[in-house]
Amino acid sequence: METKQTDRTTFTAAAAAKAKLAARQDDPVACLRAPGVGSTIQRLRKKEAIFYQAMPADCVFYLLQGRVKLTVISSEGKQATIALMRAGDFLGEECIAGNHLRTSTAIAISECTVLRTGRRAMIDVLRRDQAFFKSFLSFMVSRNVRMQETLMDRLFHTGEKRLARILLLLADFDSAGQSEIIIPKVSQEALAEIVGTTRSRVSIFMNSFRKEGFIDYDADYSGDLLIRCSLMQVLSRS
């Protein structure tokens, strides 16, 4: 009888652990949604700011849906886009390291949904949830790699290749596993700023990609943008 009870307890514990793992995979920030953490959902329109450079840094954001660009402004007033963020990314995590002011500006380039978690609550969750800590650390490493790739793009690659890479990042083929993906329209002005070139050059590259069948969009560029994985061929051009 005791053996059956032990087996039943072990089975129940294993089932609970499996259910918890499944829940985490479906919602990697489930721990931030738990009662008592105090996280809130915020929805933003296109071109709306999540936060501005130099404003108080008192919370962390998790991007549930949409695309966001991170920009910085120098003391001389020059602006540069330093990163393109997508669903599954954290924003404003510098406050965890003790920064009291934002080091960049986060602007939605499409309609976005974010999960806002206060700094103190975020630190508490990181301390007590080892699995979430590892997930957050993995994000930080991946983001660092992506920012290095962006820097290398700026230094060594042509504007055409930089634009192709940005479009592929927006499509996020790595996680979707599809041959073509439709994304909300991103203005050519915004793409030019992200790529680090002029709008006229972006227009030339976009028309070229379209003629080659790598992307597709309405003649007046008013609708969604279709991106095909064949656009990766541009990255291997000499």
C-alpha cells in the first residue's frame, strides 16, 4: 500500500513538473504574470515611444508582440538606430544593473504589446526563479551577438546587404520556419534610419529586391510587406 502511495506521489510530482515546463514553453514570462509581481500589459501604436533616453529607468519591458527600434542621440544631436527588437525581447533591462536613467529611446515601428515589470519585482523574480534567470541570461547573450552583427554590418557591408538583413530580422525566419512571411508595413524612411542610409537608396534596393522576387508589396507601398527567405541570397553576394 505504501509503495502504491509513493508511486502515485512520484507520478503526480512528475506530471506537475511536466505541466509547469509546458506552461513555461508556451509563456516564457509566466513567472512575471504571477500574482504579486505587479506586471501590467501596455499596448502601443506605431511610432509611439515606450521610453525615452535619459528618462528615469525604473522598470523592464518584455515585447509580447510587434517590432521596436532602439535609438540613441549624441550630445551633438545626432541620432542613430542601434538595435531592432522583436517579440520575445526585453527592453530597458539596464535598470537592473543600477542605471537610473535610460540609455536609449525605444520606439514602436508597428503596433506593439509589452509586459511592464517594475525593477524591484524583476530582480526578485530573477533571484528566485533559476529557469527564468537562465532564459534572461540567454537573451542578453543573444542580443549582444545581434548588436555585434549590426556593428559589423555598418563597418563592412553595403547598404543593400544591411537592408536585406534588417528585412530578414523583421520576418524572423529562424523561429517561423516558413518560406515567406508577411509583416506590417515599415516606412522606407524608418528602414533608411535603421540601415544607416538615405530613403532614395532604400527605395532603389527595395525595387531591386522586388524585381528579383525576394519581396513583394503594393505598387504604392501602402500595404503589408511580404518577405521570402530567398532574400538571404543577397547576404552571400560578393
